[in-house]
Amino acid sequence: MPFGTITLNDGNEIPAIAFGTGSKLKGTDVTEYVEQALEVGFWHIDTAQFYRTEPYVGAAIKESGLARNELFITSKYSGIGTAEEAIQNSLTNIGVTQLDLYLIHGPQLVRDNTWAKFEEFQKAGLAKSIGVSNYNLEQLQALVKEARVIPAVNQINLSPYNYAEHKSLLEYAAKHEIVIEAYSSLSPITQYPGGPVDKPVAAAAKRLGSTPTQVILAWVRSKGAVIVTTSTHKEHMQEYLSVGDLPDLLPEEVEAIDKAGANGPPKSFKLSTWTTQQRFKAVIAVSWFIVTCWRVSTYWH
């Protein structure tokens, strides 16, 4: 495997890159994509109760023929039902008896004893490691203060455009050996093309003979974070995994990306820079607005 593992604060190890089944894959049959991900070399699969992809993840794992110890499986409690019901449903859906990592999907889902239940899940062997997702600094500090077991992971939206605001969170997590998992890291390319990060990323890509996508994932790696990424295209999956074979970014390249990202994403877009998906969404939004206005006008007249 081109990517190695990172040791968690409970002594377990987590693969440094994961194939995610959320984002645009939510609620869809991801069997084919997970099968492709496993085939090209991913061995960490990330799912969640909210994604509604757990049964398809299970089907793909079964079809792969891989042994359980060859895979690292993450799922998340998204607040649907009790935590006890949720983890049992996740285990059944995926077809395993233990999750490698079980996360609280967001702080808004926490009731008085949710984390205590997670500690019980770990003690009972239902999850090897437990952690959280989408916690900011204050929320993570509050949890650590009350917890008997420190979260092993905090999975967050992390890209060059929000690194500055998350820097204190990353420093606090490092102090407690809480591993950061980063999702939506490719937003400078997928959502904010033409922004200030493009120039230092392009320069690093030229030096490495790589793609800008690979440079941004290498930037995530430079922060000590686990990469959580997704695609429906096999060639992109291979592109992501190939980052493991790239040399590290130079300190000055990381600094240049950090500095450019601190300026924030572009405030406006030229239509020529929009992706097909962005244009489609804009057309749908405008159409919906026009139809709504027409209906309101007809009603009042």
C-alpha cells in the first residue's frame, strides 16, 4: 500500500487515506464504487448512518472476498434512533461484528450520555476505536474535559481555505493525540476554482510532476491528517492513492499554500470558471425561483 497508517491514542492504527461514501454518493448504491476502491488499493472505507450507504458497503466487502483484518471500516452515529440501536444496525448492514472506528457524526447529536455509550461500545468490543466528527475547538475541549476515554479521531472539513480558522483545533487535537480526519479537502478545485490557492498549488505540482489534486492531498498529509476522499471514477481513485508515492511537499510550499488559503476562497465566480455541476445547480435554483414567483403572482391575482 502506498499509504501507511497513523497510530491512534488508544494504540490502534488507522490507514492514512479512506474512501468515503458520503458527499454526492449519499443515498445511492455505492457497491460498484466501493468495489473499485478496494480493487485499486483503498482498505479504509468510511460510511455513516446518515449516508444510507452501509448495506452497499457491506455488499461490496462481501463481493471482494477480503478478510476482515484486511479492512478498516468507519461508520457514524447520525442521531437516528438511539445510539445502541444505531450501532447494531450499522453492524448488521455492513455484515461485521465490530467496527474499527465509530464516530458521533456531529456535536448537535449528543445527548447527556451519548459519549458514555460510545465508551461502552468500545469496552464491549463493538468498536475498536471511538471518536467524533465536525467538532470545533470549544466542543472538543468540553468533551475531553468530561470523557473517561479521549476521542481517538475528529473528522472535519479541512482545506487550505479553512485551515487558518482550524489551526487552534488542530493544535489542541495534537496535544491530546487526537487524529484529525479531513474531508472536502479538494474544495479549492471542486468548489472554488480560480482562487488564491491555485498559484502555489500549481507551482508545487510542476515541481513534483503531479496534478493539483495530488498536491492538495499531499498538503493534507503534511498536516498529519487522514485523507477522506471519494470519486465514482477509477482513475481518480488511483490518482488519490498515488499521492502516497509522492515525496513530501517542501516546507516553503506548505507555507505558501497556507498563506494563500488564509485569504479565503474567491468571493465571486466568473461563469466561465464554473463546473458543469455548479452551472446545473444554478439553472435549477433560478428555475425554481421563477416558478415560485409565478405561482405567488397567480395566487394573489
